[in-house]
Amino acid sequence: MRTAPGKKLGYVILPVIIPAGQTEAEFLADSKTWQTTWQVVQALRSHDAGIDNSIARAERGDFSGKIEIVDMRNLQTQTQLENTGTKNNPRGRATIGGKDAPAGQETLPFHVDELMRGIYAKLAEKCGTRLYWPQWAARLGKTAEALKQRIDDILDSEDSAYAGGQKAFAELEQALKDNVSTAINRQGVLNILAAQAIAMPVFAALFGVAEYDFAVNNAVARSLQTALDAILRFIKEERERLETLYSDIRAQLGESQDDAFRQSLIKDIYQNTIKAVYGEAAAKTVVYTPIKAVDFILRSVDNVLKSEFDSSFDDDNICVLEPFAGTGSFVARLLGGRRLPPAGEKEGKRFVSPAALPGFYQNRLWLNEINLLAYYAAVANVETTYHKETGNWQNFAHACLTDTFILNRTAPDFHDCMAPLAKNRENLQRQEQAKINVIIGNPPYGETDGNSDNLLNERVRNTYGKGNGEQYIRAFRWATDRIKDKGIVAFITGGGFLTSSTATGLRKHLAKDFSSLYIFNLRGNANTQGELRKKEGGGVFAEGSRTPAAISILVKNPAVAEKGRIFYHDIGDYCNRDKKLGILQHNSITTLPFTPLTADKYGDWLNKRDDSFSQFMPLMAKTEQSLFVNSSNGVKTNRDAWAYNVSHETLRSNMQSMIVFYQQCAAERRVIKDDKQISWDSTLEADCLKGKAAKFAESHIVPSLYRPFTRSYLYYSRQFNNSVYQMLQIFPNLGDKTAENIVICVNKNWKNNGNIALIVNAVPDWHCDGDTECFPLYRYEQQGDGSYKRQGAISDAALAYFCAAYPDAAAEITREDIFYYIYGLLHSPQYREKYKNNLMKELPRIPRVKSFANFQAFNAAGRALAELHLNFDDFGGKSIKELAAQAGVEMELPHRTLHSADYRVEKMRFGGRPGAKDKTEIRYNQHITIKNIPLAAYAYAINGRSGIGWVVDRQQIKQDKLSGIVHDPNAYAKELGDPAYPLKLLLNVIYLSLATQKIITNLPDLLLE
């Protein structure tokens, strides 16, 4: 672009032609029409933050920015405008569809306002906002890594010149241990300093307005910047690098931001700085609560305050805490959100009235956040909302940087008022004394790590029981205790606790601890398959979480006589995400039909169990006699892309490379996050920081079953597998192979979604057929000379259990018979249907059928099924045509001799079209199609997916996004010496599925003693 002499402003005009006859929808959806427009807008925005501001406004329905839409057919000269009195405003001149269209032009059937809004919406959709943030992420990451490395070098230096920096670092580390977590280590402090260095200039540029300076007014920012400055004094090069970055950020952001623009950037800033400091993997774990869900929760809390306590957020005795703030959505919406409007009105009243807002903001509202970057984003979000609502900038003094789970515990006080984060600690002490009676938010997900507070863990175990290690369950415990005898806990969490067996204690105590429980099941479990997955519907967190979700509004009201009243509402089957969010947007707990529930003796609220199930012998139990002597989870690596591969050679190369990189880190006792080099977990990080050595061993590469009908190789190592559990007693590594065994894998997380068990003869993965619990035919005991002794794994009690049922045939019954009887019985549709609610909450218990003849029938069926399932890829020397004939399908092949390359598979596809698959046809590749597949073959399913579906899913080339490692089934076929292996596997599993269903259909009726 060139600027005319004396001119500082100008227009870039992007012409768009509307073809005759196009509807508005067709016009807006025409990618050819708009492609160049979006490209130009994206290019211009990198030069002018005002354009980005305009897009951010357009997303919110505000079209007052720099982007204007003009109907070019009706442009008039300035003189004409003056004569007609029309203002010089392109929006005022837009007359699409008007009567004054020039002769020869077709009048368009569009209303200008509707078309303008459509174009703005499309602009926001196609361009999004703030495209330069992802581009800066790489640069931010390099800056952060260089800074951490340089500070690390200073800390290790013996030069006395660096003593001041080392002292400042030590003081900061201790302050972080006192404020945030006792588990904070050197690497954690380095990450926090890097976060401070790259995030603060961004927040300063956005919120360093004349009347309010974020970096100066926020106590945490001020403390950390002081500590960072004390260290930066010694590293000139990094200071210069940071100053250049700061200058670029200020230039990009400009000086004309309004509140809407600031808030539209907060999440992008957070997401990309997280990525820069902690890596891509960490950024992917960030989940944002949909605002419509936040508003539903706040409206529901507001309802409960009124109905149960005759109170509101305006009242001086109501004190609110968001303990896991993230970017502060709940607090921000509480300040700026509204109740549902009364009938006939467009807008409801505010949660907090304008008169009460200043006092509420300054005295009765708190938030906590453990992650520094999220903490800054939350504070900025809340302060901007307050400014937007009141017109005043006011420091939010009640934001604390801390791990909420350690609060209300004894912690050291600061004696030196100048110590880092002293003000933060004062705020924490004030918060601990505050009478918090409303706790809201979205607790963290995932399992508790080894750094968690032991006192809280003990409290969870003593009340909810073992197996409740998920973070959101700990949040229930903490919040329940924090509000003491009166108040409200309102969370959106994972929904697994509603039905899982491990949450029995949680459900019992929630009903005991609260007077009223409102549970809204949002479902959305993406860890299911087939029809069940469709019924679960979309997840309200979109791609951010695969777990089901639930909203819990829990009320402690000591004035209510009846305790533990449970009210339940289910979102319903087949609801997509948009429909779910729409329901949340227009409702609260008072407008939805909640159904009363009663808990049974097991603490179940839903899917209640059959009591007769408890009379059967369990597969495995610690407190009573069981059928098996031992069992084990499948192997959990926590680095599947690295530790598994279908190619032996690829696995060897990957693990050799990763172990070399690990050794370099361990030598320096420093964890370097690089997804292309290694995949860390807490156990391996601990080994690294201790300097524990590692060495690649070829003998650790063993055959494995990764998923149903999916051969793979595993690097079988205690150090590089997160957990091997008891698997080394089932499949001990003999140096060049694993010991022979046969194992029944039971899905502990079964959801009534197909068969509950699969038999295997290789080391299974933790998720082989769900959450896999393995019951072996044999167990191995290591002898003093290092050898292994094989023994039966079916218990004496099991043998006695069945012999007592059939005394006349007791001499004929073997432990092996019992093993295969179990496998046959677990395939009984009658058994699964009758005890489905039990099986979804606990491991199977095995009944005895009435007659020995039926016992023999289930035993024979189990053996026949095992023969099929163990030998799923033993093709018996058959050709592909013979395998096709055996499966009863037809193949469409080229009319020529097939070569090795013709069998290469990239991704198999079903016939038909998207949304209307034809499962009678599978297009193996461009040369080969399988037709007339019997639909009955799809009835055989494991963990919600048909056997055929597992083959189609796994026999494709996939690349892991983080590591770049490729899974290529053709490599396995090549190493096997059979390029047609994937095709043969598919044909054989079609046959296997039909044969399995035939055996299952012929099982005897479940007649129990």
C-alpha cells in the first residue's frame, strides 16, 4: 500500500460480486467468492490491531469497527450526499435490494441488515480473531526456553557475582512453597519465571491503561517481577531479547483497546503462553467452561439462595469463592451476568445489583488459581468486567495464587514483610478466616498426582473410600468441608461419579453431607462406541474432554429436617452440543423437571443392582474367596506413541532415541519438555531429577495386544511403562520372549456396550478392551535361580465351588474347564442383560448353572470362542479369495495379477456417503473393495465397537500429533513377510464375528441353581 502525500488514513476496498440467482445462504457459503477476501483481511490485521478489534466486536454483534460493508451499486458523490442530507457513512448508504438500483442490475432479494450481519458472522467464523498469537507462540517458546536455561546456568555457577540472583531465586522458591505448593521444585520455579517474563508485557500492554496499571497494582505480578528483575540483572542478552519481544507486543496490540477487545484476547493469550512455557501437550489439557453452563450454575445458585435461605448475592452475609478459577469465568459472569428474564421481558435482573456491586467485589468475592498464567488471565478478566459494569478500574485484591487443596492447613507465616508473595500470603490468611458459604466453579480433572496434599487424600479415603483419586472428587470433599454447616457447592464436573462403583462412598457421603442435591446429567461420554456413543450426544466441553459431564448444585441447609434429598435431571438421548448449550442457556434448576431419587444400600442412585449377584463367587476379591488367585490391570505406559508400535524396527528406533534423550536430561538432572524427543510422566520425571540411569535393551521389545485384534510390539519396561502392575507374574519377560499364557481381559469400565470380555495370549494394554483387568490361566513365580515356575491361577476355592454344585461329576471338572466356562458365560446375552447394572459397577461374579450338562455347554462354548479369538490372525495358509469365501463376502479386485503394493492400506472406508454409511461394503484401498458383508457380522462388539470396526480403525496409517511418530500397519505386514496381512485380517475378523455370534446364539438359557 502507498500513502498519498499528506494523508494518514485510507481505505482498502475488497469487491465481492453476488452472482445472479444466488440465495443469501449460497452467497455466504460460496468459498470461491470469499476465499481471497478472508486472505486479505488476515494479512491486513497483522498490520493493524484495529481490524482485529473489529472482528472481535463483530463476534459480539457490534459492527462499529474499522470494517464496513457498502452496497457499491448505490454509491453517491459527496455533493449528492450533501444535497440529500445523507451522512457520509457507508452504512447509511447501503441499500441492497432498494428501489433505486441502476437500470440493468437485478434487484437482490436481501435485506441489507441481514446480509451485513451474515457477512460479519462469516468474517468472524472464517478469520477468527488474533491470528498472530499462534504465530508468536513459537517465538515465545524459544524465549522462555532460553531464559530458563540461562537462569539455570546462573544457579549452578560458583561465581560470586551471581550470589544476589541465586539468593533471589531461593527466596522465591520458598515463597512459592508457602503459597502455592510444597511440591514446587527448581523446574517449577523456572517455569513460573518464564511465564512471568513472557506474559507480563502482554498484560501490561492490554491493561496498563493510564488510570489503572495491572503490573503495578497486582501484588503477585509486582512480587514476581521484582524477583525476576533481580535475576535478569545478570543476563544482558536475555534482557535484550525480552525487550525486543515486549516492543513487538506493544506495537501489535496498539493503544485503542476497549473492554470487549481485551476480554476477547484473554483466552488466546493464556492458551498460547501456556503452550510457550509448558509445551503443546499442556496446552491441550486446558478446558474452558462454556459460558452458558456458567450462567446456568449461577442462576441455579441464585435460585437456591432465594428458595432455601431467603437471600441473594446482594446480602452482606453471602461470601463467594471460585477455588479453581482458570481464566475466571464464574467470577466474571457473576459480576456481569443476569437472571432469566420474566415472561414477556427481554432481559433479566443482574445477579448483583449496581448498588451492591462495589461492596461485593471488594469484600465478599474470592478466587484461587494455581497456574500463574491462568491467574493473570483470571484477574484481568474479572477487573475488566468490573470496569465494564461500573466504569471504574479497581484492583481485585481477593485473587490468590495458590493450590486450593492445601488451604485451611497449617502453613508458615512470613516474618519478613518484604519477602516475595507476602501480600498473597496475607490474602490467603484472610480468605481462610472468611465465612465462605458459596463455592462455584469447574474443578480440575484427571487423576491426583504424587504431589497432592496427603491430609486431603486421607480425608477422601476416610469418607469416600479408596479409588477416589480424581481431582474433581477431591474438590467435592474440600468444598464440602469448607462451607462447614451451611452453604452451597455448585460445580460442573465429570459425570462418572453418578454410576461408577468406585464412587459409591462419594454418593453416600454427598447424600449424608447435604440436605438437597440437584444433579443435572449432561452426558457426552466420548469413551463409548456405536449406538451408545450416539445416545450420549455431544460433550459440552467440545473436544476439550472425552468424559461425561454433570452439574451439581449441593445445598447444606441446617433448617431443613429431611437430609439427602436427591433431585435428578438427564439431558436426554441424542442431544448434540448446541442443543445441550441451548437448554443450559434458557434454564436453571427451577425451570427443568428434576425427578426425586432414592439411594439403595449400595449408595446407588441410578442403574440399581440385582441383589442376587452378591451370592456368586467373584473373579477376584481381597475380602472373600475368589475364582482366581491373582489378576492384573493391563500395562499402562503413559507414552503409548513411544512405547508401542506395530513395527518392531520403528519401536526399536523410537525407544533408542528417547532413552538417549532421557539420559542427557538425567545427566543434568533437568526435565526438558520436547514432545518430539520424549514423553514425560511424573514417574519418569522423578527418575530424571534423581539422575537415575537408563539403558535400551532389545529384550524389552515383546509382542502385545494393543486393542482388540491389533497385534503390536511393546517396550516392556518398569522404567518406561508407568505401571506394569502384576503383569510380570502373568507374562514374565524371559529375555527373548514372554512366558506363554492365556488371559481373559474384562472391561472394568463396561457400559453395557457389547461383550465384556476378550481372551488374549500376549501382554495386553490397559485399554485393550476398555479398562482392562486380566485373569490368567496360569501364574508364574520367580525362583531363586531367576527361572520361573508355572502354576494354575484358578483357585482351590473355585474348584471346590463347582465340584460342590455337580458332585456326581466332580472328578471330571478341571481348573481349565472352569476357566473356559467363565469365558463362555461372560458371552451370555442373558447374563449381561440380567446383571448389567452390577457389571457396570463391579467386576463380574460367576454363577453356577443348574445342570452339569449346561456347565459343559458353556465350557465348550468358551473353548470354541477362545479358539476363534486367540487365532484371529491365523489364516491357515488360505488365500484372500479363500478367506473371502469363508466369510461369505465378495471382493472387487483388479483384472490383473496383484502385486505387493496393491495391498497397501492407508485408511479403509465404508461404502455409502457421510452420514449414511453402507456397512455392507468396505473400500480397502483404491484397488480392492469388499462387498456384501453380512450386517449380522457387526453384532459382535467389544467395548462398544464391532470386531470389524476395530480392524478398520486400527489398520490405517496414523501419525501421533505430538511426537510425529507414525503407526503404519503396512510396516508390520512387511516385517511379517505378508503384504496382504491387513486385508486377510479384515476378512478373517468378518468370519470370526459371524462364527462368534453363532456360538453365542446357541448358548443354553441361563438357568441358575
